[in-house]
Amino acid sequence: MRYHPISNSLFITNRKRFVSKMKSNTLAILTSNDVKHNNADDVMGFTQNNDLFYLCGIDQEETILLMYPDAYKKEHREILFIKETNEHIKIWDGDKLTKEQATDISGINRVEWLQDFEKILQLMAFEADGIYLGHNEHIKRVTYNQQTQQDRMIAWCKEKYPLHEYHRAAKITRELRLIKSEEEIALMQEAANISVASFKRVLKACKPLMKEYELEAELAYNLIKSGATRHAFKPIVASGKNACALHYNTNDAVCKDGEMILLDFGVCYANYNSDTTRCFPVNGSFSKRQKEVYSSVLHCLKEGSKLLKPGVLPSDYETQMATLVETELIKLGLLDAKDVANQNPEKPLYKKYFMHGTAHHIGLDVHDVGLYSKPLEPGMVLTCEPGIYIPEEGLGCRLENDYLITKEGNINLTEAMPIEIDEIETLMTSLS
């Protein structure tokens, strides 16, 4: 693996927390993700199911975790099933985990081969009254027109054991994963640290007439060199008017002298993520208008991030953040104060230039699981990302940091990433 080994105490603790919330006399089955294919025999890079990883730390395909805390026999209470290797697999794909290695990673003493799952489950299934199964319950995006390993497990279990009660494992993990442990925060901080170094490399490389993808390459170089697992998501390198498209990521335009670049990227380290956005001038010097817009967004970030503290409802936070941006839009001459005072509250005028939310949970998923109806609590990690987009000026600006909520307020995990205008200009000038 690319990342340093994680103490299995993290996964042991996570399982204890999970089973404490299970109904009595039930078992839970968590599966790995599929290996996704491109064309012919080519495959995409494997990404583990995050609920499974959260509970056992295994980062290998074809893995099943079975937990039955009320099982009569102690050896039935935790079982990990992994893919058995053979000479053919070793020759073509390299080594897979041994049972001993899987135990070291997960802290689970009983490890079996995957082909024995059905036989072993049969020994305890009828002793249990119900079964917890995993499924994608993300509130922002779901898997359309895809059948996952989880879907197949649900269908198989209900056919095999139709009279059992069924429960949602994701309802438990959605609650548990919201609050990050010290170990998880350390992993997210490492992802953030790699982000900082990667951004500085991009600043060093940037100059007029480069292609956006050349800057993406500089970013990717440092991620790989630093031991990041992968990009947290396909990075956005948006110059000029491209920055006004929120999810632009074709990254194939020429970065022109006088334009500003919006760089939105994340680092995945040990399956934990960072998510940051910075803007900077192609030629190393902000124009007067770029400074005005940038300063307004930076003001919203600084003031808005102060609102991320225990007890705050995400909906109240978003309302206050929108008011901050609205005020800046008036200062920039983009909105008229009288028009704003008389606007239809159901159709606020600011949405012409600021049309997205500004905080999301982050962790094992970039847009991590969690209910936005819950007040913020210590241990949560959220982004703060205000923006202003002016298509008619070919100018878009968004700034984003990652914040750990504490009892005293919050801690900016990405504080070391340059953000002040003078700091960015000085770095670009001195590195050019």
C-alpha cells in the first residue's frame, strides 16, 4: 500500500461502536466494491467501499465482513472473508493478502477464504433474527443504473433468507462516521499537507500560454510522489471563463495572460480526503478587478468559517453565508441594494452570481455521509467554500478550506495553504 499502516485499534474501536448500535440478535454483512471495467479487459483503479474500510481497514477487492455480536459461539462474532490467491493471480496481479496480514490490518482473529462465505453464514443465519446490509444512502448523489456488490448481496440474502428482518447498516455508519477520531483527523491532516505542497508546485509552474492540463500534471506529480492514494476527485483547473462552470474539469484550455485560474482539488490519503480551492493569476499579479472579487470571497471565507462551531444548524449557517456573499455582491456593483431590499425572498438575486452551498462534511468520502438536519458537533470536519462567479466578466472565484469542529470553535486543517493575495503574488514572483 502507498500509505503508512494504520493501527488496527481504529478499526477495532469502530466495530465496537457499530455493534453497540445493532438490534439484539442480528448480524451484519458488509461487502467490498466491485472492480469497474472500462473497455475490453481494462479496469479502473479499485476504490474500496468506505463503510467496509471504516470497520476493518481492508483495501482489497472481493472482501466481506460478517459481524454477529450475539452469536452463541465466540468464533462466529467477527469473521473476515478475503480472496484466496493462487499462482495465476500472483503471476498476473501480484500478491494478495494472507489471512495473517488481514488479521494484522483489521484486528479480526478469524479470517476465512471468500469461497467459504455461504457455507459459514448458513451455520449462524437461522440463529439470528435479522440482518444488517450495506447500501449507498448518500443524500446528494446515488448510484443510478448501476448494480453494485451491495445490491447483489441484498438480493441474494433476501432470496436465501426471506423471513428474516432486514436493517440498514448505512444508518449506523452515517452517524458514526460523522465524528472523526484522533487517528482519522491525523490521516486527513496528512492529506491536507500533501495538498499544500502540491498547490505550491502549481504556483511555481504556472505561466501564460500553458494548458490547464499541464498544471493538472504538476498537481498529479506531487500527489503521487508524496504517497497519496489518488486524487480525491478529478481536479478542476479552470482558467478565465471556465471558472464560472462549477464542475468544469476538461482542463484543456490555454491559460491566458491576464486571466485568473480556479484550482479545486483534493488529496486522498489512506482513503481519507482533503478538499481545497484556490485562485491565482496566470501571470503572477492580480488585476484590480481580480483583487476586488478575490478579496470579497476571502472575506466571506474568513467570516463564514467562524460560523462553523458546535450547535450551529447547517441551514442557519448557509443562510448567514448567503447574506455575507450578498453584501459583497452589492459592494462589487453586481447587485443594487434597493433591488435586494425588494427582492422575492424565494428567488434571491445573489443566486445569479453565487449558486451553491458552502459547507459539506468530508472524511472517507469527499462529500461525506451525514444528515444536514443535525447541529454541528465537535469531531466533525467540514469544508467552507464561498464563491462569486461573473460570466459576463469571464471571472470566477471560489476559496475553500477544511475545518475540524472543536468545543472551542474550529481548526483549519488547510491553514498552511497560501491564500492571501500578497502571499500568492510573492510566491509566484519568487518562484518564477
